[in-house]
Amino acid sequence: MTKTRLFFKNVSEIMGTDDIGLLIMVDEQETRQLAVTCDKHMLHQFGLRIGNVPIVESLLPEVLWTIIRNLNADRYEVIIVDVADGQYRTMLYNIDTREPVSLRASDAILLSLIAHLPVYIDTKLFLRQSVPFKPESPGLALPVNTITDRMLKAALDKAVADENYELASNLRDEMLKRKKERKPGKKEEQ
């Protein structure tokens, strides 16, 4: 697997929602970006770290990382390996033992920020999921396959309410595709 290194750039809220945000990751040249969805609790956690709030030194993630680092000389990295059911599949890899631990992408990115761990993504996945990085752009394209089922349903409802039937059709197609993928062995009904 060829890997592309990613760097945390910023956090963004999704307009029209109170409980969903985006973590913006960019490649080393800052030419392409990847958006990772997160919940409002994770937005708060990133806000604490970005704002350099003094209390973070005694919060659980920082304390646990200090214990792990002091007990273990192993090195770690985060790798985004796939996307399924609207979520990036992310692994924390022990570089020395090659032992993987699966964790939620937003948690992995927070850990990488706290512990200064490198974040990588499979290059083919990155090229498929990323969009050009435009720092001055007020909006961001988000691949529909990275939206959770709940977000997908909310987006579909909004598209129908706004009479944006082309978008609604695309969102419905994604929902049907996921439903079909969750039922292995079933024939596609036409």
C-alpha cells in the first residue's frame, strides 16, 4: 500500500446543523483536502486543543497518552485504510510490532494532534475521496460516502424540502446502495 501523509488543518461546522462538524486534513503540499465528519462532542474537544486551553493537560486523552508514552517506547502512526457505511476505517498501528487497533477516525485524528503522531491514508483512497484544497473557499465538497446514515437522511430531507430533486435522488441512491451492501447474498431488486 502506498501512503500519503495528512496534516490536520482546521475544524469546520456544517451549516444548518448543530451537532456535526468536519475535520479538515490536507496533504503535505496543501493541494488536496480530505474532510472527516465528527460529532459536536469531538468539535468541542478539538476546540479546547486549538484554543490552547490550559486544562487540556489534565484531560483523559492527554493523561493516557503520557502514561502510554512513559510505559512503552514503541512508535505509532494512524492510517486511514478504507471507507464503509459513511465512516473512514482508521487504524492506530504500532510501528514496531505492526499491531493494529481500530478506532473512530475523529478519535484517531485527535490522538494524532495530542501525541504528534503521523497520519497517513492509502494514496488511492485519498485521490478518490479528496478534493482540491482552496484555503479561501467558503464551502467544501464532501463525498457522499463519508456521510453517516443519520446525516444522509437529514440531507435527503433537506434536499426534498428545498425541492433539489437531483441531489435528493443522489442521496437516495447512496442510501439504497448502503442498504443493499448490508444484506449480503440478496439479489438486487429492479
